Amino acid sequence: MSVIQPLDSLDNKAVRVVRRLLTNRNFRERQQQAVIEGFHMLKDVVDVGMPIHLVLYGKRMTQNESGRSLLARLQMSRVRLIYVTDKVLDALSAVETHQGVLAVVNLPKPVSGWPLPEGVPPFIVIAYQIQDPGNLGTLIRSVQAAGAHVVGVTKGTVDVYNPKTIRAAAGSVFKLPIVSLSDDWVEELAEKHVTVVSTVVAGGQKYTQFDWCQPFAMVMGNEGNGLPQELVTKAQTLTIPMVPTAESLNVAVAGSILAFHAMRVREEHHIPLAPPVMIQ
């Protein structure tokens, strides 16, 4: 029986495409594809039925039953599988020790409007010009876990499908709708009777006193500059109390505190956790 020899060339066309998707936002947008890494994230994507274009896998995926089973599922779905050496995976991986598999996935279809579940007050999160992909990914991961229905992303925010964002989000970028916002998003939310809330270091309403059972959109701002004053004046401002020696909170930490508090309050008032409306 012949033994499959792993691909060892970094000049292979498929490997070059993966490398461009990892490093070039414009190429990702043109191709409408992104790269995910690791067994668990790949399994999540397979489980939710996202289209997978290509998988590069190494010997680690063949050395345990769960890896072999996942490869068999991909093969049955006619996904293109390429067996590669550790050298190739090391060259492409963004982590110190590669996880044995990389996959090219088709991005979700662009979302227009505000896809929201019926029968529950909307729980919306807005990422306003967040620059660090780790912060954006962590924020998305937290609010998805807390039951957010939609994440809106303003112009000037880091790419949602940047590999570092995807990794920090642990796959959550594929589990709820992400809307690229127009310049009129504040007015659009006002027409839907959604209260826009923002955080300020001091002087806002204590976050535990806000009515989280109403339709709301919480805006999490740029790490260095926060939110512009013209936006703050249109929003209801909230403050997370801190000790006097603390200057501020990381944007993802602040968003996580607010999101899980909102989840707890809604549960206490018997507002169900409605699953996000995904666009296929």
C-alpha cells in the first residue's frame, strides 16, 4: 500500500494563497475567505455548516481518533484536503506551536440591516474603531457568550476576520451576525427605538442602575481615544465604578462586565436567551 507523502513546499499555489489570506485584508475581502487554525475551531465551523474551501493538515491530525474522524467528515463533504509537513504548518501558523491544521473558510454573507430575533428586546454591541485584533476578538467572544444578538462594526475598526481577531474570538465571529455599519447607524437604531449606551470613566449612570431589559446597543470605543464627544452626547452614558488609583479598563474587559451583567438582569426578568439570526 502506498504511503502519502506530505507536501513540503512553501511555493505550492495553495500554500501561497493561505499565506496571502493570513496577511492581506484586501485579499481576504476580494476572495471573501479567511483562515482558521486548530482542531476545535475547525470542528466548530464544520458543526455549524460553514462552507470550507481547503484544509491543510499535518501528522498530528492523524494521530488521534478525533482528528481522523474530523478529516473523514471533511472528506465525505468533498472538502479539498492537503497533507503537509510540520515545516509548512510552522511557516503559516501564527502561534508558537502549530495546532496541526489550518483551513480556508468562506466568509458569512455580508449582513445588511439589523437581523434580530423576534419577541425579545434587542441586545446589540457596537465596536467603535477598536484597533487591536485581540481586543475585538475577546469582546466578540464575551458578548456572544452573554447572549448578544448582533455585533456592529464601524469604519476604522480592525478587520473582524484578521487571524488574530478570529483566534481571540475562539470562533465566535462565525456564531452571530456581524454588521458593517454605515455612517447613519445611530439614527437607524433610534428609528428602531433602541437606546444607545456608552461608557465613560466617571460621571455616567452607574451601570447596575441602567434598565438592561429594554432594547439597547452598547458602544465600546477606541482603546486610545474612546468615543468622540458628538457620539457621547447622543448616548446614555454609563460608568463602571473603580478604585481611585485605576485609570481605565481594557475595552474587552469593560464590554464583558456590561454584557454579563445585562445577561444576569435579563434572566432575572425572565427574558429568554434568543439565538442570533444567522444569515446563510
